[in-house]
Amino acid sequence: MAVPAVFVEPDGAAMRRTMGRFLTGVAVVTAEHEGEQVGMTINSLTSISLEPPILMISLNFATRTGDAVLGSGKFAISILGVKQEAVARQFAVRGGARFEAGDFDTTDGGLPVIAGALSQAECKVVNHYTIGDHEVVFGQVVASRFRDGDPLAFYSGKFGAFRDFNHDAVPWMF
Ligand SMILES: Cc1cc2nc3c(=O)[nH]c(=O)nc-3n(C[C@H](O)[C@H](O)[C@H](O)COP(=O)(O)O)c2cc1C
């Protein structure tokens, strides 16, 4: 695609394409409210604070998951591996079935998480703000676990694999 000559204020589609150039991992956020389990695929997951451990997710208003997260005050996160693209798709269908098929673990707090995910974390909501057409939710991680594996990546509207991890480690990170 040729580079446009001018900068313009983006509409929704252009905003999606602009930010779609930011490679991300893929996660599923899950919650339970009034006896109903809900969940959806997200890539708005960001680590915010280490001590205390706080992460952030951004959920569209129109989602069932957003209502359940705010209604129950807690949620869980599963960071998907490259072999879990089908799960990412299953949890991204608007209004679609979520827990009828697939393997799930349960956190100590009783929330479903995706079995085999690279990381699983249970969070309690510590703050949330309405920003534009989304609710930005900050969750304190109360319990988590992780395993090694190749991550599922998302770039420019497509799922894929990212395996070029052979560069030097950032020394202060791990
Ligand atoms: C890779 C990917 C990332 C997504 N990230 C988000 C996100 O961060 N926030 C959001 O509100 N929706 C996100 N979505 C869209 C939701 O997964 C989708 O709207 C979902 O169907 C909502 O579920 P519900 O309407 O059945 O509650 C993403 C979808 C995909 C495929």
C-alpha cells in the first residue's frame, strides 16, 4: 500500500489499521457474574505496576464480558500460545458460544481460564474509567502462573507466530 501524502484524523477503520501495526500478543479475559461465565479475546492487555502487581485491559461497552467484570469486580486473564488460535477465534465471535467447547482450568477464586495458556492470572478490579467507547479496567493480580511456549501473535488483523527471540535479552527485565 502506498504511503498517503497527508496525515488525516482517523475514523474507526483507519484507527484500527494505524494501531494494527503495533504487534501484540493475544489473551482471553474471563469473568463470572450471576451464575453466567463470559469471556472474550483481547489484545489491549498491558502490564501497569509490579508492586503491587496491576495490569490493564480495555473492554468495549457493548460486550457481555465488560458488564460481568464490572458487576463481579473480578476477572481472569489467559495469555494464549501459538497453538491456541482457534480459542482466540472462538472467543472473538460477537454473541457466540464460549464455554461449550474447549479445555478450561479453574482459578482458586472460581474463575475459568484457558487450559494450556502460557500465563493465567486472576485479578480483582481496583479501578476503572470510561474512555471513549471503552471501559479501561485496572486489575490487581491476586494469583498467577506461567509456562514456557511460543506465543500467539496478532498483527494487522491477522494471527500468526513470532519466533525470532534469538536476540540478546534485555538485562534488567528478567
Ligand atoms: C485479536 C483480537 C483482539 C481484540 N481485542 C479486544 C480488546 O482489547 N477489547 C475489546 O473490547 N474487544 C477486543 N476484541 C473484540 C472482541 O473479542 C469481540 O468483540 C467479542 O466478540 C466480544 O464478545 P461479546 O460481544 O460476545 O461479549 C478483539 C478481537 C480480536 C480478534
